[in-house]
Amino acid sequence: MPDHGLILLLAETGGPPVAAWCVGDGRIDALPPGQDLAGWRGRITALVPAAQAPVLALTAQETATADQALAVARLAAQDHGLAPGSTVVAGRDDGQVVTTLVAQQALAAWQAQVVALIGRSADALLPAGLLLPPPPAGTVHRASLGRGMVLARTDQAAFVAEAPLWQALVPDGARVVDWAERDLGPRLLQAHAAPWLDMQGGAAGQAAWPVRRLARLAVLVSVLALAVPVAQIVRWRVDAARIAAASVAQVRARFPAVTDLASAEQAVNAARLRAQAGADGWAPPTAALWQALRAAPGVRLAGLQHTAQGSLRFTLAAREIAPVDAVLLALQRDGWRLAQPPAPVRDGAGIVATITMRAP
């Protein structure tokens, strides 16, 4: 067993690790967030985020060899169109054969994270979900590590504990056993010394496989193929909903009539335009007018006057009335109120129109 080194739990988005542990003299100790890891000596083990490397597992028993199991796993993955260009890596874990998909591009990205943190590549890469020991049927193991990465493992899969995957892979009525990080010390040491599965290549040597149950692998692959992207979509929607709710709450504190994001936006825009009215509101309406004129090169500003009441009176000149109307429509779409203009006047070969604009 390596007597010193470092274990990293990589973040999904790169940057600092979710958690890090140092290994020495058969002990494992968590490192504080922000610890400088550059130049760390010894063996480096990197744990890949469970959301990016879900694991399939079946009980190792009877007839088939690990090579046969790996071949079937690859065929199942190809049949379900998972990650073109990926390969399947298999290993053994306490009486189970565990498999995961590995893409060379993802492998390079994970190693790049490690190099950025330490200055050299990891000696081993393995899915973080394998830190949880395999549970008996009807039980799910769960643990939260570092900065909020929640792992889950059933007797058939190891994955990130997000709602879509949990609903798809955890049996109804399953008993949930939560593991504290300190209780995973022996598993961390084992992952560091002899990984159950190294994503850099190499299948387990002589694991047996239940041939009559290999069809279940295809079912699990299919479920994960659908559930992993769904989990990511749900995560984005939850984040967006949380941000929207916080924004509405802030606006409602000032405007109690606000009920949703659309009404909040309307209230803020109306308040902004009201604030821009008055004798000191010269700049905003003038800027809005210039912005509208930039999109209508055929229209010329022939006159401009700002009143003490906060309105802006301007004269537009153009060859035809259509580009003038386009400028006025653009201002109205931005929320500005335009007084009913008089009929445009022909001035030589062109059209002249005088308009008064004010905030609502």
C-alpha cells in the first residue's frame, strides 16, 4: 500500500477540488479548502465526479469471465448509442463487476484539472461513486462529500444522488443508509492503494459474471443514457427557478403587487422610466432617441428640445414617412410615451415631423 500521497475529488466544472485528502503512514486526513497542492509528492488518485461517470454493477458469480462481461458491456453501450468514441472499462469491487464509460476527451480534461492543481497527472482515475461500498439488494448507500457532492449506490449502480437518477435507479421502499465522510476512510485508502477500477484502462482480471442476467446490463445502460442528461437539465431548471424566485422577492419588497417574474420586470421598467422624468432626466430619453436613430440611417435629427416637465421634443427629417414611423415604433417598444404627432410636413423633397416624448 502506498504510504503517502494525495486523493482529489474533482469538481464538475473544473477549478479547486470538491475535497482533498492526504495519505500517510496508513492514515487519511482531510485537507482544508484552499490548501496549496502544487508539487505534492507521492501517489495521486483522482476521483471523477459521479455525475460524469455513473457506474453499473452486477454480482460476480457463475460461468462467464471478465473478458466476456466486458465485451457484453461494450455491445450494450453501443446498442444504446452512448457517447460515440467512448470505451467501457470494467473492474471488481467486493464480489461485483463494475463498469463505466470513458471518453478520451473527458479523460484528458480530468487529467488537465489534476495537472493544474498539482503540476503532474494522476496515477489513477476512478468514479467517485465507488467510494460507497456495495449495499445489499433493497438498500441504497448515500454520502455527501466536500462542498456538497452527494453520492448514491445501489446493488446495481453508483451515481450522483439527483432526483431523476434517484427516481430511476432506487427501488421503491429501499432503505437509505447515510455514510459520514469519516466512515469512508477505509474505502478512500483502498481507492488510493488498489483502485477497484482505473479509468485509464484495464479490466479486472478474473471476475466471474452471471450470463443469464447480462440482459439487465442493457436495461441499466438505457436508463442511465436517459437519466444523466435529464438530471443535468433538471439542475439547470432548478438553478434558474431559484434565481427567478429571489429576483421576484427583491422586487416585491418594494412593489407588493408583483406576483411573478414578468410583473416584476414591468414594475422595475416603469419605476426606471418614472425616475428618468423631470428636469434632471435629459440623458435617458436622449440616449433612447439616439439608439433608435442608429437603426434608421435614413432619418436625420433636425431639432431637439428638453422641457422642464421632463419631456423631450424633437424633429425628424427623412425622404419618406416609413423610416420616421420605424423610429417612433422602436421608442414605443422600449416603453416611451409619444404624444400624437401632427401630420408630417413636406419640406422640399423630404418629410419633417415634430414629436414629443416622455416617460410613462
